[in-house]
Amino acid sequence: GGGCYELANLYPRVTGLPKTLGTAPGITVTAPTPGTYRFKGSTTQKVDSWNDLPSSVHVDAGTYTMDATDWPLGSDSWLFGLQAKLIPDDGSGQTDGFAPRSYGARTLKAGTLTFNIFLNTTGEVDKTFTPRLYKLD
């Protein structure tokens, strides 16, 4: 290292916003600034949005870590967070990338990292979420 520098946020942007998750009336997802997502609204039925907010990025082999300026319900919540899978370039099969309780540093092969921001809850929601992916080496 040496010196203070901000690592580049490699988290790929979610497209197709605004999008409404759930019903009655639902939770609207917007991007107030690029790379930041706001979830606002309410729902009476479980949202269960496991595949609604996907994005992907190609990564080189190395060590990566996931972070967020604000995990909406903490970094171990399966109600609101993100999960990532890695599809390696070498054809060795999909592996887990990041998920609740395991957002910290991981060594990844070169490949395509696919992300899903998920919301799996009911009731009122008003949360802002800025996911970050950093390459450590």
C-alpha cells in the first residue's frame, strides 16, 4: 500500500429502474444517484425478489470484498441484502461469491460475477443501499 486512496467500486449497476417489487401497493426501487438504490413503499405480501435486481461484471482472478455504506438490516440478514455467484472462465462450474454472513474478502477465479440484490420482507420499507465491490489485490 502506502497512502490513503479510495478503491474503485466495481459493483455493476442495476438497470431497468424504477421497478416495483411486491404488491399492495408495492416497494419502488429507484437509483437516486448512480450505484445507490432506494427502496420505498409497503407490501402486505412477502416481496421475495430474489431475481428482480440482477447485474453482472467480469472480474480478473484476485481477492475481492463486498461492502456497503449501509447494509439495510445488517450484513447477516437474509431479508435484505445481496448474493453473488461466480461463473469461472475455465468452465469449472458456478461457485458462491458473496452472501449474507460472507461478504468479506474472498479469492475468486477470473470469471463473471452475477449479483442479485434481494428483498424478502413485508410491511413498510424505506431504505437506501449502496453496494460496493472492491478488488484487494
